[in-house]
Amino acid sequence: MKISFAKPGLPTEGAIVVGVLEGRVLTATAGELDGKSGGTLTRAMNASRFEGKKDQTLMLVAPAGLELSRVVLVGLGAADKFDVKAAEALGGAAAAQLQGTGDTAAAIAVDAIDGSSLSAGDIAAHVALGARLRSYRFDKYMTKEKKEEKPALKKLTVLCEDASAAKRLFQPMESVANGVCLTRDLASEPANVIYPESLADQARKLADIGVDVEVLGEKQMRKLGMGALLGVGQGSDRESQLVVMQWNGAGDTDSKPIAFVGKGVTFDSGGISIKPSANMEDMKWDMGGAAVVIGLMKALAERKARVNAIGVVGLVENMPSGKAQRPGDVVTSMSGQTVEVINTDAEGRLVLADALWYTQDRFKPRFMINLATLTGAIIISLGSEYAGLFSNDDTLAQRIAAAGQAVGEPVWRMPLGEAYDKQLKSDIADMKNVGGREGGSITAAQFLKRFVNDVPWAHIDIAGVTWAKKDAATVPKGATAFGVRLLERLVAEHYEEK
């Protein structure tokens, strides 16, 4: 779907989407349509339960006298609460409604809203972003989908007074959307398509937009002493990989970078501690953290972010076999610390242990943030509404939380503490890879903390938010790419050169 911007004016084909404020208050374009149609919009609202509340929609066949196929009313809610998230929800609602109509062209009319702090250009850019994100589909394997079941919309025009400003504002947003869509694509692919080597190949493509990409194989990782990561993948026929991505966008190329680390278990069977068969197919997206880091690096490079950023992803497949890691094995991590593997299904923390140590040791970053679908325990704690945030640095944690709130990817800070850390004590090694049943997401974070040294660090457990079971405003059912927008916002607000 191609998105463009144009000056206001009623289109002569396709559908038009207009906003209605709470209390059935028509925006300017909606009022114009109502007048030209002899009050059809008003009568339709009065005959329905549509009141202009946020998330409400009402679709009408275009009345006589209009050269349109249909009119879609979208509720905007209260004017004084109309913010960027509401604008994106407007675009998302419009895209969702238009996907099933058969229209090939449509327009969204954006009018200035009295009482809102946003200009028409701001609103239009965020409407376009919402539409782009909500219209995402992963349908490459749908070989028998009927034509009438597929979205027909090819062209979406956002109409506003300052179209040139909207277009300018949308350009960096589109780069972020491209990163989000890449992440969703990678997480949606089945494990016979995305495995360590092929995911590394996807990361290599970032070289086309200026990212330096380096891929370490098992021989190189063995030489570095990455016994924790390699132990996870040793039961698979697929070779484990460590991908290092560098974007040097700061004017001072010697300035300390910021670093993002992702867990990339391309399929997690649980290993010898095998998972139950029910829903095991979902474990194709246990590489969600790595997908977010790759998508984030794409977003930063495409919009030419003025920052030096490092992305490191540890890629493994956790499979049971005669050569697989066993419960009770002891592995030596790159840090030199030894780990008794109590449960081979607590594998992500082993991958991250070596990836985090490697990142802080080689790059000496200003901070490290890792993302991982790490624990089922965080889903029990927070459901699918929030990601779990753990950090050794209050300022970094506060900035992450604020960025997440701003873009609709909220996090909830969880505790760390010595009492939880003691649960990892092993009788024969420096630590176990799991604690007790209680506080499972916290003990997992405590495990990771042992591999960051004194670097400011945050761990975001995205197990509950990586995959959506139902549609949301700008996120269709499926892979969410939760974290790309959050971290891009964090970088833009606090870490780019001005």
C-alpha cells in the first residue's frame, strides 16, 4: 500500500475516512460531507450507537451526489485527549476498516482539532504511521486465499492543510515502520525458514543501508570461550551464530556506543527438558528479541540516526538429540564463570550470558539493553499488557519506561535483589541456570546481571508481548515487534547528537 499526502479536497473515487469527536461532533470534512449529502452522516449516527468515542467506527455506503464508494466514520474521543497515540489509532482503525471493502483507493481526511496540542501536519503524519503499521499482513504462504479475501487497497492518501510538513514528518516514521515490519516478518517465519544461519543472512542485508555486519560461527565463538551459548545449540544440526551489527551515525566516530543485545533462539523445543507438545509451534518466535534488535538497527540506519549503536544477537536452535546438552552439565561462559545447567529449557539466559559479556568486553558501551522472550513467569506476572523491565540503573530504567509509554509499548519495572540472587547458588559450579519456582522472571534477570559487569544495563522480558492473539489499534494479530518503537524513541530523545 502506497501512502501519500495531499491538500484537502473530496476525492472522486474510492472511500473516504473522516473523524468524529465524542458527542457526535463532526470534524470540518465530516461536516462538509454531511452537508453535501443532506445530513446523511447525522442521520446514520442517530440511528446507531456510534457516538464518536475512541475506537468506534461506522461505515456507510456513499450517499447520492458523492463520487465515492463509501464513507467511514472513526471516533476520535475527546478533543483535549487527542494525542499522537490517538492519531495513530485513527490511522489504524481506518486501515482495518478498509482492508475488507474491496476499494483500491482511499483517503483519510485530517482536520485541525480545537483543544488538541497537535497540528494538522503532526496528526496527518501519525495517522499515516498508524495506517502503515495496522495494514501489515504476513500472507506469503497463503497460496489458496481467495481474491475477495485479500485486501485490495493499493493507494492511501492522507489529506491535510500542510501536506508538505506532514510528508516531512512522516519520513523518519516510515523508517521506523520499515524496522517494525522487518521484525514482524522475521518473527512470523517458520523455523524451517528462519534458523541461525538464515537469520544471520537477513542481518547481513543491513549492509546495504550502511550497517557494518559481522557474523561469528561456532569455531570463532569456541575460541572466545562462549561455552554457555554453544552448549544450547549443540543438540541441533544448525550451526549457532553470533551477529554483530554496527551503525556509526555520530559525528564523533570515537564516541562510546550504545548497545542492544537480543536472544535469538530460532526454535525452542526445550532441549532434553522438552516442552509439552501443546502450542510448541509458538516457539518459532523465541527469537523475538533478536528480531527486535535487527529491526531497530534497520530503523536507526534508514533514518540516519546521529548515534553510534551496536546490535548483537546470539542465534541458536535448542533441539534434543544424542549430542544435546543434558540437565546436570556444567558449562564455562566467556566470562570464565561456570554454570550448572539444571534445566535445558532455561536456555535463553545462557545465550545472553555470552552475548552480553562479549558486548561489554569488546565495545565498552554507555549502556546495554537486552531483549528476550525469556520467561513464562513474566506472562503470569504481567499478562500480555506490559513487558517486564529489570535494570541496575534508575535513570536508564526511567527513560525506557517513558519511551514505552509514549509509543504504546509499556513496561513495568520489576525488582532485583540479593535474596533472589541467592536462589542461583549451585553445589558444584559458580551458579545454576535456574532458581526456584517463585520469582522465576526475577531470578532469570539476576542470572543475566552477573554478566554485565558495572555497565548500566536493562533487561526487557518480552515473552508476553512478542505475539498478539488479537488485533490492536496499530498491531494486527501475530508478531508485534514490541520494542522497536520503544528503543528508537529512547535513542531519539536521549542519545542522539543534537
